[in-house]
Amino acid sequence: MSAADVTRAAFASGLSPLTWGRLVRSATGGAPYHGALYGPEICSTLLDLVAQYPSSPLLQSYLCLSLGLPPTTELSPHTPAPPALPTAPLVPLYVYLSSVLASVGRFPSPIPVQLAEPLCRLALLTHTTYNSPLLPPAASPLPLIPQFVILLSSLSHSSLSAPPTAAPELLLHTLSLLQAQHQIPLLTPSEKQAILHSIDASQTFQDVFTIAYKGLVRVRELIRIMDLGEGGMWGPMTGVGVGVEPVVVDREGEEPSLPLMSLVLASLVENRTTPFGASSHLSSRSQLLPPSPSSQLYPSLLQASISLIVLHPYPPSVKEGHPSESAYCQAVIWRSFILSRLPALLCPLPESTTVTATTTTNAGEPTTEAGPFEQALTALFTDWKSQLDQCNPPPPVPGVGAGSGAFGSDGVDEEARPPSFRIDLLRSLTSHSLLPPASAALICPSYTSADPPLSIEAAENMLTPQEYIEDRLSSASEDALAFLTRMEGDWAAHPLLASWFRDRLASASESGSLDQLAAACRLLCAHRLALDLLSLWIPVQELVDLASSFLDTFDLETVDDPQSALSLYGEIVLFCQYTSSKYHLPPPSPSPAWRTQLTPSLPRLNTDESALLSKWVKALFSPNEGIDDPMLRSTDPALLLRLTTTVFHQALVARSFDLLDSETLQNGIGYFLSSLLSWTLVGVINYLTAEVERQAPYSSLHWDVLQTLVMSESCPRVVLVVTGGAVLRLLGNGRLRALDPQGAGVGERATDGGPGGAGGPGEGLGGLREVVGRLLCLDQDRDPFTDRRHTHTLPSWSDNCQTAIREAFTSAHLNRATTLDVDAYLSVLRPPEFVHILWDACVSGASMGAMDGCRIVSSFLLSGLRSPASPPLLPYFLLVFVPTLLVDLDRQTPPQSTTLDTLVTIITSACHLSFQLERSFLKLADGALLSLELRSRLQPRVWLNALLDRLETAQGPASRLLAKRLHLVLND
């Protein structure tokens, strides 16, 4: 017998629900029971019987048992969640829901309408008890909307004694499962029209089921918003403005999305080490997703790329430690991104958008029609000649070596001259199959195909590029650094170098090869551009995690030479500290092996740690002691790093009480300026700067030791770069004048290891400022942030931010490349302060007719993806700032229509951009789960719904008017 026959026979015989359940499981083959296979048959049979015997309590018990609930469950509105049965349900909840809606969600319904409420209540109880899914896997709730509308319409016109609550609640639970950006595009036009017609028909019960009606209206808004932005995140931003009224754009034929694309590209480069930057393939492609083959994305993308390179030119000369070195590094990074990383991101895009198509005329002759990408490139080379000329590298300088400047050469000849930017761009596009070589020759007659320099050098040595990289980077450090310097301008070599470093760190970490891992870390720290160029291709966090995992498992007892091993171990520690400090990376664990300790930890040490501390203090600061191999073998390097601050604290306390003489202290500090322990100085210098700042002007001993360490030639450069910010902050402390009575003298770096070796007290501040400023590439003469003599002329951060935002608005309105380092201001200003400054600039710009530029920049600042450490601005703007602003507007009589127009434009543009970002990510993820930090930044639907809910309950005239205007815009 089938399950249907067993069910009918059991009901006719009056069998108990438990007996019926055992018979059904036996009839379907016993364990394991497949609910998805037999559930539809059982559920439809039970509902047929309910239609014939609507008042049978036995059928209600059967239904409860089929869903895994006790047969005696009451279906009243106040029934708590019943306990679950030990056996699996006979019918999955999503099967039950679809079967019930198929029966009661049609007209006429075979089941009396008064039974719809208990049937829906049963589904809610099951959902609460088991947390069972209301829909099948990957299913959409949209096809159920017409059935729900019919059901609620029938209930609204029924004569029930109590108002039904289960059906509308079940609808809201179902609609909450909608994934708009992924599921709405899958609807066919006929399905979409049927859903929209059903939602329009739901007006018949809007007074009875108000909340359910609002939920359906929100779905309609989402469908129409998706229709407006069909194809990608740039659709609504490349034409007219998204606002109450269309924004008329007249750019003399140029695309208005150039400012927005420049903001996106700048964000990808500035946040390249974050999950939202250039190193993330998914994030980069999601933000660059083209709307359609006929899109105008490519002109804007190419123009923004050229404009950003023009904004970052090569300096005329490069001097080490001068700001020109920083400018040169920025120029190389941007050219590497545009010429190497960006084509790699574009090459997976649809082929029809990039390649040339061949068609046939009416006469039967074949003709060639360029694709959108080639058309945009041709127009760029025709209309942007002067800008392309500004992208060319400077000519070689006679007598300047390759390692000292941007493009050094021993003689000025044509062979030494680097290729023009046009040639580099075309060669990069052809190598990534974005442009046929024949088309490149037509666009630029001087174009010739050529192998990149790395391939030429490798071929001369009869090696592949990968083998040649292995050979060169495995050689001596000086040769490897010279090779990396030559490869700075070889854009095709950068992905190969990134792959080599990642593979080297992974293999060395897995095999425990200390020498190989330390050598790779040493190169990355020593070269000025290696890490920056690698960060365009691979997540730098991955490199730190690999090195950190090696440090966690390293054992000094297993090595032959502990002193050399400890020095190599220190180079890996410095790499982790330098990289994490440079890119503000989160630690891979709460307490990684390379983490230093700022404050002395003597009271918190256990017995073993206290014994180790005593041993090291005695070995370093006792006249007749020293450091031997057995002592090193018995020391955990990670623990030694954490105890170094305490070691210095104990020594300085002993010196202050004359328990330690100056010569012994000097000898002990000398150990920390040797390669054996110099890698521990990051925590020591941070500790000393904090103590000097806290105790000044009574901390002369700490100040002398700090000068000794910083100005010693033996102090590693990486240590000074990591601690340079703390030292510069200390130099701005006015209380240090007691330690430096002569002002800011200029001293020389000390060559001895003792305290006070930096010279007299008059030379201290100036000497420290010069040393640290040179390492951080600061201009000592012009940068007021590094000289306290100019502190009275410094504008406030809010004034700087206001000026930068207005300049960005002006650039966007004039259709120029626009950049704005939001994270720099948010690191100083709180989000409320920044949003208020942004809103004031928007109101000012709108009053002067520059609303288009305000709209583009502000929507990206509110909705764009930045560093995860930077607070998101859109939820604060919608849920905190807008309600507060409306309170002020309600006090004005009449409300300011211009302010409301500006507010509607900013809200709709920012939310629409966030909608499209979410959709792009979901489309490329293809069902894969997005990261938590990404999902937390892409919730515009939740924030906008919360704002609309608050507006609908508000009583002020401005709130009601804004709610009406937003509904008009979103439903238009």
C-alpha cells in the first residue's frame, strides 16, 4: 500500500496518530525515511481529507504528527512552542507550506477559509520548534506571493470572530528569506508581471493586514529598483541623477561617471591590503563589473586610469629619504596597477565586450566592427593625447645608476630610453588578450610587440622566467635587491614575483626552513617597493599568517647554531611587525609570537618566566656574565621578545638607584644593538617613548637611552620605520624643551653604543627628527607636522576635511578625476563629525548648482567599501543623522524644499549604489557565502527599511514629506 492509502485507511479506522505514523514509515520502506520523497503525497492526502472533514480533530493530530509536533498540540495564537518529538517529521515544513498555499491560496479554495488560520499557525509552530526552513534550498519566496495575496484577501473579507494573525506573520517570515540581488534577476518578464499585479491587488487588505501589505510594497520597490539598475553597479550613476528630479548633465560629450570610476580605482589601490582592495579578486571584479556589452564603462574606466596616473607623476629626481622617493613609489604603484593588475582583472570579463567582431555587409563583404573596449581605447588615444604624454616616464639621466633613481642609465641613448606609456599600455592589453595585436597597431602606428625585460633576461640565461626569478632571488642579498629594483618597471614581472614570494613563504613555513624564510622576509623589508607591488596581487595578511605560523612552532633547541638562528628568527619577527604596522593588519591570533609588550610585566610573571627574566638581566647587565649557547637554547624567543621591555625597565630602575653603573648599562645596551637582539627593539623604543612622554621633564635617563638606540647606526632600519610614528609624536611634546633647551639642533647618528652618544642635549630633538623623518620620507623644511615651530599655523582636522570634500565635489562636477582619503580623516574625526561636514558641503554645493558632483562623491563616501577598520557611514547617516536633521527641519515653517531635495537625492543615490554593490558581489560569488565583514557593510535594505519605518510613524511635516518623496522615487 502507498502512504496515501495507509493514511486514508488509518483515518477511516480511527487509528491513533502514533500508530498511523508507524504504519506510514513501514509502508514507505522503513528507515531511513525520505520526507522530501514521500512528504508531498502524505500532505496532499491529509489536506484532501481536511477538505472533506473540516472539523475532524483526528486529522489535526495527524497534521501535527506529520510535522514532528505532539499530536495534542493546540493551535491557538498564544500556544508556546511545543517540545520536539524524537522521530523525524514525515513531511518537511517547506513541503507543507507549498501544499497548504496551493490549497487555500486559490479561488475557489477546496478548504474552508476559516481553516487557513490554524493551518498557518501549525507552520509557524513548526518553524519555531525546529527552526525548519520555510523554503527548499536555494528557492525564492517570490512565486508564493500571488497565493499569499489570494489567501489574505479571502481572510480580510471573512467573518471570523478573531482577526487572523498567523497568515500575515507567515508571509513576513517568508519574505524575510528573499535574496533580492540574486533572485529577482532570475524572474521571467511574465513572472515579474504576475507578482507585481498581485502586489497591486493587495491594496484590498491594506487596512486589515497593514504590516503584511508594507512588506509586499517593499518587495515591489526592490523589483523596480533592480529594474532601474539592471546590469551592474554603475548603471544609475552614468546617466541622469537618481533623485526627485532628473539632473541635467552636459559634459561636452564626456562621460559623467569618470569621477566615480576614479574614486573606485583609488579605493582599490589605497585599500589594496584589505578584503575590499585590489588584492581581493572577488572584491575588485565586483566593483568593476560592467553593466552590459554596450555600456559606457570602458571610456570612464580608461579615462579615470589615465587621470590618476597623471595625478601621480614620476618626480624629476629621486633622493633616498626625501619626499621624492615617496612620490616615486606612488608613481610606480599606480603604473603597476593600471598596466598589470587592472588588465588581469578585466580579462575574465565577457569576450563580446573586449574583442573585435567580424560581420558581413549586405553585399556579402566581411567588415570588422570593434568591440566597446576597443572603441573606448581608440577614442582615448585620439582625444587624450596630452594626458597620455604626461604619463610617459622621464628620460634617463646620464651617470645615474639603475638602483638610485626611477629609470637610471649610464648613457642617454634610445636603447636605454624606456618605452612610452602608450606602448606599455597596448602591450599589456594584448598580453591579456583584451586587444588583438592588429588593432593595437592601428590605434598606435609605433606599436611593436616585444617580450618583457624579465623574459628577455631569462632567455639570455636559457631559463624560464620562473626559474630566472628563483635564481636571482636566491643569490646574495645585494644582487637580489638590485634585481628587484630592475623589475620595478617591468609590469609583467610583478605577478610572477608575487607568486614566487607567496610560494617561498608557504613552502619554507611548511618545511621549517629558517634560512629560506628569513631571506625572503629580509628582501621584502629591505626593498622600498617589494611589499607594495606584491600587495596588488596577493593579500599581505596571508604572508604575515604564514610567517607567524612558523614563529609559533619554531624551537631553538633543534638548531645547530642558536646565535645565528636567533638572528634569522628576528628577521622574520621584524617582517611581521613591519608589515602589520605598515598596512594596519589585524594580528592572526590574540597573542602572536611577534607581538611586543609596551608595559613592564613583572607582577604578572609566573615562576619560570621570572627565573628566565633574572637570568637575562644578569647575563646582559653584569660585568662578568654573557650570553652563551646553552642559555639561548633554553629560551623561548617569543617569550624573550615579550620580556625585553621588562629587562630594560629593570636595568633603568637599577641605574636610577645607582645599583648599576653607566658603563655596565652601556655594555648591556650594546647587546641590543647587535644582530643577536636588535630585532627586539620595537617594543623597547615604544616603551621608552611612552616613558619619556609620561615623565618629561624628569626622564633624562630614558631620553638618553632612546637617543642612543635611535641614532645608532646599528639600529635596524625596519625598527625605526615601525617606531617612527611614536618618536615623531614624542617630538611634538612641548614638555621636552626642558631636555632640549637650545631648541631643535641637528645632530649626527651615534657610532658608539652608550647613552648620550647622540651629542649634547641641544642636538637631541633635531637629530631624532632628522633620522626618523629621512626614513619616513618627510620634508623637514616644509612639513609642519614634523616641526613644532609651525604648530600654531596648523589648521584643524575638520577644516582640512571640509576643504578636501569641497575640492572633491568641484572635481566631480567638472568631470575630473576625484580622490579623497576618507580613512585618514575618520582615523581622527568621529563619524558624526565627518557626516556633518559632508552634509554641510552637500547643502553648500547644491545651492551653487553643483548637485551632480555632490551626489557622486557623497554616495560613494557613504556606500563605498573601505578598510574594515573604518566605520561604515551609511547606517549612521540613515538611522542617526537623518532623523536628527528632520527634527530641525520640522521646526522650520515651511520646510526647506531645497534641503529635502538634496536629502532625497543623497539617500537614493547612496542606497542604490549599495544595492548594486551587493548584487555584484552575490552575482560573482555564485552562491558562495560572503564574508561576515562584507555582509555587515552591504545591508542597505535593512537600513532603508528601518528609516522608512521611523518616517511612517513620525508626526512632523518634514518626516511625512520625506517618506512620501522616497516612496515616489523608489517606486518610479
